[in-house]
Amino acid sequence: MIDTLTAVMTLLAADEPRNTGPEFGKATPLGLLITVALLVGTFALVWSMNRHLRKLPESFDRDHPEPDQAADEGTVENVDAENADGGKPDKPAAGGGAD
């Protein structure tokens, strides 16, 4: 297999370059169109992100965290009441494994 690969590489290296005329390597209008479309898309994404970033608050610190704390305390109390027997659940785990 390596001999075949070496033979193919030798043939490709010995092959003369194609398309070396006066038009070789020049860009087409399609390339310009794709480049402009990518630049417009990038500009639109940056503009949109800036609009969204302007809507963000200066800081995410909570001025009045009391409502959040009340909701958390209610959740914590329910968990403690259910696991009053030392934190072991009444039912075995869904996986069926032993403790």
C-alpha cells in the first residue's frame, strides 16, 4: 500500500502545472460578492450585539434580595422536612443499586 501511495505521489509531483495562462489566479466577481456578503453579515452581527449589550444593567447585584431569599428559604424548609430521618430517602434509587 505504501508503494502505491509513493507511486501516486511521484506521478502527481512530476505532473506539470495546469492553468498557467494569463487568467490564472485572478479573482472573479463571485469572490468579491462573497467577501462583501461576509463583511455585511459581520457588521450586522456586531451592530445587533451592541444593541443587546446596551440593554443590560450596569450591575447584576440585587438591591433588594428579600423576595429571592424568601423563595429559597421555603424550598430549603421543604427539603429539610422531607429528609428529617437523616437525609436517607424512603425509596431506593431508580438505578436499583444497593447502598
